[in-house]
Amino acid sequence: MDINLTLIGQTIAMIVFVGFCMKFIWPPILNAIEERQKQIEHGLAAADRGEEKLKQAQAEAEDIIADARRQATSIIDQANARANEIVADGKAAGQKERERQLAAAEAEIQAETNRAREELRGQVSAVAIAGAEKILMREIDANAHEDILGKLAQEL
């Protein structure tokens, strides 16, 4: 292989080209690569932070859901207790009303019984007076008295 002027010219052109590239082209390319690496680092860090925040948000959401379930259970228990209380109050009120109506019915029965007794006494006294009048109007005869008392007993 011969070293000739062409080879030396090509070598010089190559050295000039490499020098030009290293001075003017290579630094912006390296800056762009470093910039891109920094962006990728920031993006990965942001993704990690996002994952952590997502985990925290999920944990908070689970806590909120658990709290809401506890509150819902508490509200349901309170509603059931209130419903039982209302049923018990209704039963007690029904029992009191039943007792009141029973007492009113007993009082009405007692009043009707007293009225019937008074009416019966009035009728018995009227029948007794009528019987006494009939006995006194007739002559005193044992057979006649028995007959009148028998009729009086039938009327009562």
C-alpha cells in the first residue's frame, strides 16, 4: 500500500471533519441526549410519585369506604332500634287502649245490669202490687192464693 497525496488529503479531510463535528455538532447532540436523560429521569420519578399517590389514594378510599360502611351499619342499627321502639310503643299503646276499652265496656255492662235490675225491680213491684190487689179482691181462699202465686211466679 502506497501513501500518496490522496490518502493524506482524505486523512486531513477526515480530521477536519471530526474536529468540526466535535466542536459544532457533537456538543448540541450531547446536550440533547443529556436533556432527554433528565426528562426521562423526571418522568420516571414522577411515575414513582404517581404510583405512591395512587397507593395512598387507594388506602384513603378504602378507609373512607370502611368508615362509610361503619356509619351505614350504625344508621341501620339505630333505625332497627327505633323501629323496635316504635313497635313496642305501639304495643303498649294498644294494650292501654284495649284495657281502657275493656274498662269502658265493663262499666257499660255494669250500668246496663243496674238499669235492668232497677227495671226488673219496678216490674216485680208492679206485679207484686197487682198480685196483692188480686189477692185482696178475692176472698181469702188457699187454692185461689196458690193459683195467683203460680201466675205471679210465671210472670217473673
